[in-house]
Amino acid sequence: MPAKTGAEYKERIRNAKNNVYIHGERVEDPTTHPGFKNVINSMAKLYDLQYEEPAKMLYTSPTSGDKVGMTFMRPETIEDLGKRREAIQAWARTSGGMMGRSPDYLNAEVMAMGVANDLFAEDDPMFAENAKNYYEYARENDISLTHTLIHPQVNRQKAQYEQKDANVALHLVEKKSDGIIVDGARLLATQGGITDEILVFPSTVKKAGEQDDPYSLAFVVPNNTPGLKYISRESFDYGKNEWDHPMSSRFEEGDAVVYFDNVFVPWEKVFVCGNSSICNRTFRDTNAVVHMSHQVVSKNIVKTEFMLGIILSVMDAIGIDQFQHVQDKGTEVMLILENMKSHLFRAEHNAKLDKWGTMTPDFDALNAARNWYPRIYPRIVEILRILGASGLMGIPTEADFHNDEIGQLVNRALQGKNLEGYERVKLFRLAWDVTLSAFGSRQTHYEYYFFGDPIKMGMAYFDQFEKEPYKKYVQEFLNQIKTSKPVL
């Protein structure tokens, strides 16, 4: 079937009857529940955009001939990479880059895994065929995915098999003729319960050993699979109007603990079963991490553009744009944006065909960007907070402006350089919602841990970095210095 519309997406979520819990209650219909309905509407707009801009958002399936989502496309040329990026950024612009797990993130992973599937055949050729088939299934049915990577935070000093309650984490219970039984908890499914299916993979930030084989699993199941439960955190959509909460009222993705209560997974949905070595190499050896990083960097450029736009608008609104320290802070964000653009440009223009014939971006550029952005995004937020100052706290609600007694007073008291108070506060409520609200705080925390612990990521980056040429350069320079070697 062709790519789905927003209405079809909502109908699937409504009919699935996923086991979703929030605030101590089971959710009967996420499309009408206060904690989910608004983000579901925002997700629906992503799918509607596919038909509003089909030339940018859709392409012809190589198997069915239907029009399918561009973000599923396997790029074979640098031009194809550009097309994927344009679709990614079109989706990102609908939320200012604030929906970190929009469907294109995992579409990139499924594409890479489905094409570079021979890694999974190390255990059984069936697993490679499963990955290949799932890519086609997801593409042809426009499947939306959540995913889970990490074990519960019980005792990080111990390996999973050493835990006091070693079975609390998702693990293999039994192999059967028609599939496997799994049981246990996993973290942290963003958009859990408002997507079609869940993709389970282990995190590779911390490598697993052979004794962790029972926890080394990769599979996919529908979100309404019996025994599968999503336990959502508190919603940061507080039911306020869009004027007062312009971001959290529309783009609160949610995050959930996932519990697999003796869940059955058919063999055709399994990619890795009890093999820590394959799990450790999956993202790297299939180039999934490269294509996922391409999506993330593309999205983060849009996010930086959005934050820069807010910062510049705040400067102009209260007439601080001519102060030296203010301009310096604006310049700082501009430099971040241009650096991110440069990383992406290098990644795309230095792309090469991999051994499977997929045009793959230069990972060195993307790896630098994905390690740097978690460290620098909190600074962007800090700059906006500094420039907004007390204006980010003295922000009435829209209702205050409509009050007959105080409306005109508030409008006059909170006017800006060239703005009525109503328009200035509307801007500052946006700035507050991306920085100081629960939604904004979650965004900062989320970016910091987007790919995992940034310190461990930095250690991995340091270890894999090719250091010898730089050390050799310095040694050769030192060798050119004329010296008289002392007699020792």
C-alpha cells in the first residue's frame, strides 16, 4: 500500500488498543487522551505532509511501484542523500526540530539493517532474511516505530548477568519451534504506545560479553502484542492552550518504560537471538549508525536554526541587539549552526558507496557532530535564558490579556521595542517553553543523552580516532630542529 495519511495513522493507533499506562491508569484511546492526543495530531501532520509535498516527501517503491515515504529510501547516489535530507528537514521544521524521535529516525535504521543484513546470518541465514523482509514490510506499510535500547538502571557497577535480580532486564526465556519467549523491562521508549511497532536492540555504548548473551536480543513486534506494556512518565502536556504552551501542547513525545511480560516473538520477527557479538557490531557493521546520524545531524541543524531564530527575535523585541555581549552570544549560536552545516556538507559530499551499494555519508564528519552537539546544545539554551532574563518569568497567560480589567494594563506594561505586549509575551512564552518549562528541560536533557552517555561516547571517539598521523607530524617537526645531542 502507499504511504499513509495522518487520518490513517490515527486510525491505526485508535484500533491497535496498545497497552499504554499513564498517571496510574490504562489508556483506552490515545487519540483522545489528554496526555497523547496533541502529539498524535502533530504526528498526523507529518504523514499529511507527505501528500502535501509529494515530490519532496515520497518516491516510487522499487518493488510495489507505490509511492512510499522518502525517509525509507535506500540512497544510491549523493543526490539521493540530499533528497532524504530534504525530507528529514521538512518534517523537522514542523516542530522546530523538537521531535527527536519522529519516524524518519528509525526509518533510517530499518533501511540500513535491511540492506546490510548479512551480519545477522552469522547465527542463521533466517535472521538476515528477516531483516531484509522487515525493511520492505515497514517501507510498504509506512510503519511507525518506537525503540528501546537499554536495561533498567539497577546497579551500573555490575554487568547484567551479575545483578541481584538478573531477570528484571529483558531476557530470553525460551526458544520454541515457532518463536521465542522474552520477559523483563527495557528503557526508554520515546513515543511508546503512539506508534505501530517497537524495535528492540541493545545499546552498544557499553559492550556486552558472552555472559550477557541471554540479554542480547534484537526483534520487532507490534505494540499491541499480548503481554507488552508501556508505562509512560508524567505528561508534560498540561492541557494548556497553544498560546501559553506553544511547544509542550503540540510536541510532547513522551517516554516510557517498556515491560515484556512473557511476550511471544515469532521467528520471522527476530534478528538476533542470544549473541552478544552480533549485537555489539550491529549498528557499526550495517552502517545503521551512519544513516541514523545523518538523520540526527540534519534534524539538529533545523533545531539550531529554530533556537537562533528565537534568540534573534528576543534580542530585537527588547532592544538589546546592539549590546556587545549580546551580539557575541548571538555570534556563538551562529557559529554553532555553521559548524553543524559544515559537518553535514562534508558528510554528504564525501559519501561513498558501501559494499552493499548504498551511498553512505562520511561518518567521521557525522561522528564529530553527534559527539559535539550534546555538549553544545545546553549552551544554546543557556544563551537564550541569559538574554531573556526576568522576561522569561514575568510572562502572563493569554487569559490575562483578555481580562476586561487588566488586559490593557498588561498589554502596556509588557510592550517591547516594536511589539505590543500581547505579541512580546507570545514570543517570550515560546522562549520559556524551549528552555525553562518541563518540556524545555526535557529537551536539554534529551539532547545531552541522545546517543548515550556523552562521556562514554567521547571515550569511544578518542579510542577510534586515528592519532598516529598527528603524533608523527610533531615528531618529524622535532627531528628538523638542529641540536647537539648531549653525551649521557
